[in-house]
Amino acid sequence: RRRPDLTAVRLVQDFLTDRFVRPNVMVDATCGNGGDTVFLCKLGGKQGRVLAFDIQPAAIEATRARLAREGIAGSRCRLILDSHANLLRYVQPGSVDIVMFNFGWLPGADHAVHSQAESSVRAMEAALSALRPGGVLSAVLYSGDVIGDSEKQAVLAWLEALPLTACTVLVCRFANWADSAPLPCFVIKK
């Protein structure tokens, strides 16, 4: 199978890189193995502050190790073992530049443990409240044999219901990929 030239995660990262120059407060709502956390730390530079959430201790430890391998000081990123639905316990509404979600499961771990529609939609609602005007919420949605598509469909329904007066929503489908391919989405707050 041929590897795609552009992945959903890379599209999201490129979009955010093009939109922001040294954002101040950023959230990786699903830190997993730390890829997006490292990306946000680099995007924000030495002055940026990153909060990284996950409910699995293994994800927090994997992210901590990845930050150390990348030479990123622990003081630049707060790792939080908690649900992303509790985001507003850690940041003030209207204070965040970027919130990234990469749903699904922790790569390399038990695939039976994965994000769920109910908490994911609650987390995205909290993230939208946390964003400042001009801030961006990004989400990569997954579906497939293991996780089904209930989360993907619930998030898409939530995105489609957002009022145009409050934000602009982009859903970027790769037209020549399978229906189960990752789906990058963006919410730009007005």
C-alpha cells in the first residue's frame, strides 16, 4: 500500500503553523505518545505554555519521555492526567490560542481503550469556550472496525450545529481515501 504524501495530522500541523506565530497558550487534549505536544511546544517557542491531557498514565509517561528526547524542558509543558472534558478546570475561558484533539486510541497500546463520543463532544465544547477569538480547535477523527464510527458521527453533528456567528468550521475530507481514513477538522472562533 502506498503511503500518502500528506497525513491528516500533518495537514493540521501545517494549518496551525501557517496561522500562528508564537501562540501563548496551547492545549494538546489527547497527548498520546506526545507528537502533538512536541509540535505545540516548538510552535510556541520558549514563551509558549502547553497543557497536555490524557486519561492513561502510559500516555503521560510516553509524552514525558518524548519531550525529554526532544530536549524540551518540562517547565514548558504541564502534563495532566485527567479527562480533556475537564479542560476548563485548568484554563480560563477565552485564554487559549490552540486546542488540538487527535481522537482514537493510544498508538502501541490496547485498542479497546479509545476516546468515546460523549466525553469527546463535552471536551470540544469546553475547548471552544477556552479559545480566545481567533483561536483554533483542531480535531482528527477516526473510524473503523475496532472503534466504529459513533464518535466521528457525534463530533461531526456537533460541528455542523455550531452557529456561523460564533465560528467557522472546516471539515477536510481526502476525496480519494477510504471512508474510514482520518478526518481533519478545524473550528476557528470568531
